[in-house]
Amino acid sequence: MPIPKHDFTNEITTILDCYSGNRGNEILRSSEIIQYLNIKTKAANRGSKSRASFANHYAIYVLVEDYLTGGFDRSGGYSDYDGAKFSDLFRRQRELPFGSKLQNHALNHRLNEEFKKYFPICEHLPIIRDAESNKYWINEKLIIIQLGGNTINLAAAIKEIIEAYVLARQSAFSEFMAYCQEIIYIQEESPEKAIQFIKGLFRPNVDARVFEIASFSVLKQYYADQRIYWGWSPEELIEESLILYKTGRTNANDGGIDFVMKPLGRFFQVTETVDAGKYFLDIDKVQRYPITFVVKTNESSEEILAKIAHQAEAKYQIKAIVRKYIESVEEVINIPRLVEIFEEVLASGYGAKVIEEIVLQSRVEFNVEAEEQDVLAFEKAETDAKKTT
DNA sequence: TTGTTTGTTCTCTCTTGCAG
DNA sequence: CTGCAAGAGAGAACAAACAA
């Protein structure tokens, strides 16, 4: 079977080299479990939106870790070991980065099934399980290989490969987060740099979720500065500022409404392309309730509206329907408008709040574990305490 | 597009521990 | 001993992203 090469393959062979005296490539060719990991690490350097398939990695990881903790790679005797307890493995999986919501499936079923699919002729399966006692073992036959007369135990290397994979998956995200943190401080001294940073997020080719987070953060501050007066009678008016709410994670909310504004009840939809079909689909969903579109484009709102009208005409012919649709578009906010709004927000001195909001929303969006947030909060409290003393 | 893979939630059964 | 709650372990179903 030809071995697929991708960005992460080199990392794998480099790690194997360290454990085998530069025989990483040979190991990759001869070990099914390493080949399996190679197949499953394709997403290493893909965007945060791609699927990392941590479940199966972690199933291997927790068993290998248990194996190493028991010292079986050095002392042997694994065949006498009475196995790892499911609950311990399960708990450990969930402690690992991105693992907080993992289920039992990889350990019980899916890893072995998938392995079988990739290596139908291999006589071993990675996970051995005793359904009677509910104990689990890693299949030692797969992690000990013979190479030119030498016996090599891959357990430690496998652990390191999975750790490297996790690190690769985390880095793209943490860089963005770290940059956000940094920019909070930068903007106090140099608002110009902060403006550049935010403007950098308002590009047509920026990640859709980053764009959504950035536009939400800017719009939220923008509207927060606007007040309206309303009430049940002209004498009793309540003064309230406009509050923008995010209705969910981008991922979990595909095709839904992205932001809602209180108390005006405006709906905001963030879209990537000027695709009338998508607009009409969304408009259909809410019975032509007016929607404000935030579009990731530099085209002017007139151009966008003209396009929508044109496409609607092609689709419906009847002028009255087309007009109804166009009337349902409350406002179109494009990139230049977002930049303008941002500059107004900056002028009112709320730039830092925008960036803080971006950091906060990113955390939620990209699933940073609660523990990590606790650590950050703890560190912040610590540094704050130092400042005051 | 379509079917497949992977991540998540829901729900069911069986076991265990505990209070009364 | 009974009844209840919580935990373990499993499968079904669904949703989002990927591959072809």
C-alpha cells in the first residue's frame, strides 16, 4: 500500500527517527499503527474548522499512556496485566485538550472498526477488550516491531506523535488568541496598530468565523453607544442602549440568525458571498421578517442590493414579489461600512472593548476548555494582585 | 452533488451504593 | 430488603465536514 504523505508525515518520521536511530521511514513503512496515525493526522495544519478526529487518537493515547505508566515497554509482562479500567481511560480522554466531550465509542468500537477498514489484512486490532470485566489493553503486537533483527517498542513514540499532533492543532488557534491578548496592550499605546489589526480581520478572505466574531464585536460596541427611549406611555419612557446578542456558535448555527438586537428586535445575518439564493432562503425562514445582512465583501451596498434584485427578478419575474424581498433587507453592512463603524467606535474610545470582546468570543467559538480559562483568569488575578501591591 | 466520516446528544439497560 | 439515584457502558440518531 502506498503511504500517503502530507504536512505532518515529516513530523512523524522525525519523531520516529529519534527513537530508532534515523529509521523513521522504515518504521512508517512497516508499522500499521504508525501508518494509521499518519492517515489520521492529515488535518494537522488545516484550519480550526476542519475535523481533528481526536477521539480515535485519544483512544490510542490513553491506552499507550497506561502502558507506559505501567512500565511495560521496559519490563514486559503486559500479557499478565489485568487491563485498564474503562472509567479511568474515559476520564483521561476528557482531560486532554479538545477532549472534554468525547464519548466511549472510539474505545469500544470505532477505532477497531476503522483500523480494520484501512488494514483489512492485518491480523491484529489496536484495542483488546474483555467485555466480561470491561478492561482494556492496547495490542502489544502492533506497537512492538521487528526491524532488521532489532526489536523496537513504539509506545513512547506513539505518545509523542499524538502530542505533537495536538500541539499542531492548537497552534493556529493560540496564535490568534495570543495576538488578541497582545493587541489589548498595544492599542493602549498605539491605537493605530489596533486599528490595523481589526481592519486586517475585515478582509474578504479571512476565516468566516473570525469575520463573524470581529463584526459582532465591532457592531456590539457601536450599538451599545446608541440609546433609545421607549415605554407604554409617552410620560413613562425607559432609556435603554441597544444590545446585540449572539445567538449561538457559528458552527452550531448554520443558516440560522446570527445576531439579534434588543430592544429593537433586529435580526442580523452574516454571510460570505453575495448569493441571492442564500438570502432568499434565509428570508423565507423568517417569513420575510426584515434582516440586516453583514456581508464579507468590499462591494457597495447598492451593488449588492442590485444583484439581489437582479437575481430575484430572474427567479420570480413578478415585480411585486421582488420588491417585497428587497424591502425585507433592512440594511446591508459591507466591509467598508464595518471599518467606518469601527472608526466611530474608536473615536468614542471603546476600541479596547472591541478587542476584549473578540478575545472572549474566540474562546467560546473555538472551544477553549474551561480549565484553560480558569488558568487564565487565575493568572490575571495574580498579576492584578501584584499591580496593587 | 452524494455518500461517508466524525463529533455530539439522547436514551436505554444494568450495576452499585446508600438511606430508610 | 426495598426503592431511589448515580454511574457505567452501550447503541441509535443526528449534524457537520469531508471526499469523491
